[in-house]
Amino acid sequence: MTYDGGTVRQGPAAPSIDAARLWWGGLATAVVAALIGLVGVLIARAVFSVALYAPDEASVLGDTSTVQLCLGAAAAALVATGLAHLLLLGTPRPLAYLSWIIGLATAAAVVWPFVAEGFTAPAVAQALICLVIGIAIGSLVRGAAVTASRGPRR
């Protein structure tokens, strides 16, 4: 608030955030991310004959590692939604920060299989699945954040 020759002026108003819309979008993103993980494992196992995780003990759908991948993808989407909410509340250009953070987290998830397993077919498949999950989370959470943030309060 500033005083300007007899009038009191207020600074820019804080943006209004429709938290319900943001979190419903985040929940939908979590479902999409989990399904991308499942479909990615199915494609790797059925189409390309790449056995992810424990090939001898797994069914066509994979094993408990497939469940962990899907749950991890869903959790990452919810974490990204929470991060978007926090950034919308207090940072300048929150969507730029959100994009950078999700992009760097996706890059780390893509590189990790190569660090853990070396350059093998399962590592390539897992890296590609992580890349698609990261792109989906980034685009969908960003879209939810855009539609959930309204202009300044009046």
C-alpha cells in the first residue's frame, strides 16, 4: 500500500486460486500417470519383449515393481500438484518455476535407470516410460494450474 498525494493506493491483488479445480486436475493427472506406467510396462513386455524388473517371476502385467512404478507415478503427480499450489500462492511467474522443477525431476528420472542398471534394454524401456510420465505430469498439472488460477481478486 502506498500514499500518493492524498490517495491511498493498494498494490497488485493476490491471484485467486480455485483449489478444488487444481486438486481435481491433480487427481486426474495421477490416474493418467499411473496408467501410462502400466501401459508402458505392457508395451515393453508384450511388443518389444523387454522384461522389466524380474522377468521370470512376472506375469504379462509385470510384478510388484509395476505396481510401485504406477503408484510412484501417481504420487509424483500429486506432489507436482501440491508444488503448483504453493508456487501459485507466492512466487512470481509460478508456471515457469513449475515447468523447470518438473522438467529437471523428469530428467533425473530418465537418467536414473542408466545409473542403476547401465545401458540395457530394460533401462532404456524404463527411461522412456519415465519420460512419457514426466511429460504428461508437466503438461497436465500446468494446464490444471492455468485453469485454477483466476485473475486478481477484486
